[in-house]
Amino acid sequence: MLPSSEDLLAAYPAKASDGGVEGIATLSCAADAAGRLSSCTIVSEEPADAGFGAAALSLIPKFRWNVEAHGVGNALLLPIRFKLPERPRDVVFGDPTRWSHLGPPGPYFPDNAYRAGVGGVAIIDCLVGKARALDACRSVEEAPGGFAFSSAALRMAERRYIKAGPDAPEGPGRVAFRVVFPKPPPMRPPVRVR
């Protein structure tokens, strides 16, 4: 058993993460009969003094060693690589003049968010197709939650209202995109007719 990507991200040293620094730590451990690792020490960490050794040690409870294949009690070297997740790329909006009377991002701004005067962000990942079209998109996260920003972003991708920017790689891999929903202007009170 190995730590998940979420475990690695949670253990990532803050000063390295803030500086965009990636690294690796190698530990020396022993395994007991149940596959739990113990007596772990830091053999090396690169870059030095970035906190990757301590971060690696904090992940030890997440590991289970295959004792049937590798034995019990033997010293083992365990390299743990810390890599920052790829930052989402921004999308390019379609012809904004068609929807300018509705405000950005056009007709797909979630109604409940608009009425509440709330802006947000949706992260979606997609395949980049011909003409930079976003295909087979799926929701990754949204903030704040509960306003359907992800659903709106997926609908915009499906209807080709947004596309990948020129920096997004084309090909078989999935790419993360960030769709920003700016805070809408205050709603005007309804006009009363006398």
C-alpha cells in the first residue's frame, strides 16, 4: 500500500510548496511481519533543508510492505518523490459580444450565484481536441461549493463557449482548466409600474 496523491500533497513542506520547489527524500526502514514500516531514518533529501525528509517520515504510516515478496526485518531503501500538481490553465472564452448584455461568462453563470452576488471558480479536466475544443470534460472541484459553478463550466465546454488556450498541450492526456466566474454586479431592484 502506498500513500495517495492527496497524502503526498498534505505532507508537502509548506516552504517548498510556497516556493514551487519539488524534491525527493530517501528513507531507510525495516518491515515487520504485518508489513508495517519502522525504525525509519532519513538517508538523503534533495534539496537539503527544504523539509522533504521530515515530510517523508510523516507518510510512513501510509505504507504497507509486501513481506511475502521482500521479507521481514530487512533494511530497505524507500525513495519518496514530492511533485507539485500541475497548475490549471485558463480557458479562452468564445465571442463575448454575443453575450455582453448578460455579463461574463455569458449565459452560463449559475442563476443562484448571480442572485446571491457570488463569484467563483471551477476546475475541470478535459481532453484537448481539434481547434482547441475541450472534450470529455469532468469536474475536479469548485469554490465556493453549492452554486453549480462546475456544472456551468462543463456546459460551457460542451457547447463550445470556452476552449483551450494556446499554451495547453494537445494529445491524449487530460489537462486541468480553471474557469473563473467573476462576482456579478449587484442586481437592480425591480421597476414598479404604477
